[in-house]
Amino acid sequence: MREIIIPPSKSLSNRALLIGLYEPFYLKNVLKSDDTKVMLEVLQKLGVDVEVTVENEYAFDVKMKPGQFKDAGDIVELYVENAGTAARFLTVALSFLPGKYRLYGNKRMHERPIKPLIEALEQLGANIEYETEEGYLPLLITGKKLATDVERTCIVDQQISSQYLSGVLLNALFWSGKTIVARSGNMISESYVDLTLGMLMDLGFEVQVDHAKNYFMIEGQQKLVKPEYIVEPDFSSASYWIARTAVTGEEFLLKDLHLNSLQGDRLFLEVMEKAGVKVEDLEQGIVVAGTGHLQLPELIDCTNFPDAAMTLAITAAVSNQKMKLTGIGSLRVKECDRIEALVTELQKVGVKAVAGVDSLTVFGVETDLLIAAEIDTYNDHRMAMCFAIVQLLQPNLVITNPSCVSKTYPTFWDDWGFVDRRG
């Protein structure tokens, strides 16, 4: 049985790193990737003292100490590349820090919507301007000092991204006064809000949740009770190994991963277990093994695990099964339009796929009918890792720009055993 080191959770890493903007914090097992690098660089520009104490190819430990925020008058340029968590969480933070900021990213980041978050922050008094197109980065933010001993409210529309709500919850802990956050619209990726709340609870913070009235109440100026935190392995990254065992029959020990995680993508593992993958949660991690009998559901709601829904679609595609995945509309505003990208690239390998507004139907084929093709990854790490599963079964498949996996899983190809076949 092969042991696999699963890199730390990107979602938890960037949530935890933000806490270092406000409180002295020692983080262990932080994901080493493009997205966390972006977050750390911005925090350092905002005066946070950062000391990396331990580092390996997957992760690092870091001591963080917040600095004093001084408005020097000049606009501070802050680049977030295509890191959605960094862009959304920092937009909230900068709105109520002294200073003037220009928050911008790469071309794709400037195509990813942020208007619902801006509208919520404006209800709290934020001063934010769009530099070019309304609803998108770049943003020009003039930080505003919040009044003390005041109760303030806002409504967050969560139809596009749960990160809007998580960003407000993470930052409101440190503002003065009390913040009440309601939410509207059909809630997507609810599991990521639960992940935020679970991490905050682990750290000793308090957020009051009224499920009946659908709002959150956060008392400000809270202090970090547990100034040390260990980031757990990432279920999104583990999904590729789980799919691999399902289609090849290999057996893996996914080190330090456990079923009691709050990560939404653990639901992918539950689906695969019901479909026929053997799963055992041991002290050292989760053991997964293919049984040769995989029967996936024909219809599945992926609202709470949209990233791993991509892996599920690929698994169906290469195992001769028809599957309709719903609740995945958020994939259209990720690193690329992932629904359309999957349709286009699956067709190249001989698999029919039909896109809906927030759905995808895949008509899987037998392994020997998979066509060798050149796969465009759209500079999207998840497209690259998904098609690595196809390449296992069609060895002549070419995956372009494989290095894009550095966004969340820099060691993926070395771990996977990838061979670059581009001439």
C-alpha cells in the first residue's frame, strides 16, 4: 500500500493566515502554494511580521505578528494574482484599515465577480470604487475607521460565492462594536461557511448563529484564545487520489486525513464509498482502495462540494457511466469557466458532455474508447489534475501547462508519477 502525503488545505490556510493581520499567531502545516504566497506577501505589505520557522516541499510553519497600520497618504498597490480567497478576504479587511489601497489581480481575477461583497461592505460604511468595470477588480479602497460601541448590520448575497460571507465573519471579530450579518439568495457552498465557523471555534472565537432567522452576530475586539493552529490536509487535493483508486484499483493511505473534517469536499469521499470504493479511517489516515465495482449515482447535487464535483465528472467519464451533476454554477466564475472547459476537453477525448446553467451531464465511455488528445488546462490547476486521471487510462494524452498546479498542489506531478509527453 502506497502512502500519499496530501498537502494542507488551501481554504484553511488562507483563512488562518488572515488572522495574523490582527493577532500574534503561530501556524503550522500551512500550504506551500501560489495562493498562500500571495496572501503572505500582501500581509507583509500591510506591516505583518512574518517568520517562516519550518519548511518542506508541501508546507511551512510561520510565526506572525501584526504591525501598526499607518496612512502614509500614498496608495498601496496590492496584487492578488488569481487567488479568490485572498481577494475577497482582503477586500473586507482593507475597507476598515487606515490607508488607501489598490487591490488588483491577473486578467482572470478581473473577470471574477465581487459586487455582492462590495454592496454588503458599503452597508457598513466602506468607501470602495471600481477602477474600471463595476462589479470587478481592480478596486480602489479608502480605509475607514469604524465607530466604537456601535451595532452595525449588513446583508450578504451568497448566490455567487460563500467567500463573501466568510470574509466578513473572519474580519468582524476584530472590529469595534457588534456586527450582525444576514444572508440572502440561494446559499451555495454552505460547507465552506461551516469550515470558517469550525476553524474560528477551534481558535476560541465566538460567533452566534441564528439558523431560524438566518443571521450571524459577532462581537468585536475578540482575542485569539489559542495562538497556535495546525492546518489539516486538503480533501480537494485528496479527491484525485480517491478517483485514481476507483478507476485503477490501487490502494492508498492518505496520510493524516480523517472523516471528521468539516471540509466540504469530504462529501466526495462519501459518494465514492457508496459507489464502491473501500474506505477505512485509521489513526494514521484514510485508506482507500478500488474494488472493481463502481456504480456512481445518475444524479447528484454537488452544491456543497463544487471543486470535487469536477473530479466526480471525470470519474464518470472514464468509467462508462452517465451522471448529471447539479448545483455547480459557481464553477463558472472560478479560475476559468470550469463547466464549459470540461465540456470542451471531454469532447476531445471522446466523451460527450452537456452543460446547463448550473449543471453538467456526462456520458461516460469504455476505457478503450478514450481518444489521445491535447488537453488545454486554461491555466486552471483543477483542470490539470482532473485530466491526470484520464491520462492514467489513455497514456498518450497530452496535458498542456501542467505547472499550473502550483496554485494549490505544487508537488502533484512528482507525487502522481506524471510523464510530460510534449515532444
